[in-house]
Amino acid sequence: MDARCDAAGWRLPSRGWTSDSGVALEELLQAYAGSGLRHLLCTDIQRDGMLDGPNVALYEAILRLAPGVQLQASGGVRDLRDVLAVRAAGCSGVVLGKALLEGCLRLDDATARVATC
């Protein structure tokens, strides 16, 4: 799931992330939660691959709207502090992608630290 925020709230893009689908995040989460949603991967496409930090506010909003969902955060993770921030927000997992590729983060450091939380 990818979402953009505007005055109307979190909106979901479509057509290769170039158009506004007209669907609000809250609507989609309610529909899927009613169908038994258990796990969700959410990518902030504006931060994906940018190493600008994760969109913790987005992940917190999802977890408020869909309590009990196992959320995997994606987009913007730079370092161990970001991993700990999404963990503190309640996310069950995080995509480390470019942070690993660029050497900003070592997987063994991240897993060792998160295992002690």
C-alpha cells in the first residue's frame, strides 16, 4: 500500500503512482479489515529509496485505523535509529533496502538491536 497525504487525509495513488485513485486510506483499511486483514506492507512512495527517514506518522495512522494488523514499513529507512523508530511506532517489520545496499546499516546490527527491544 502506498499513500499520499493532503488536506483530505491519506489518499492512495494509482496508475503507476501517478494519479490519485480517489480512495482514502481509512476507507480501504476498513474494507480490508472487515475481510480479515492480518498483514500489510506499506510503502511511502515519496520516501522509497531516498534515505530521508521513514514516514512514522503514516504507519501510526494505519495502526490506529487497523489495530492488530502486522504492519511492515517501507520507504526512507536510513539507519538503526529509523529501524527503532518504526518499531516503537508499533510496526512488526521494516524494509531496509537501500540502507543495506548503500552500507548505511548492517543487517546484523539491526537484528541484534531489535531483538533486545
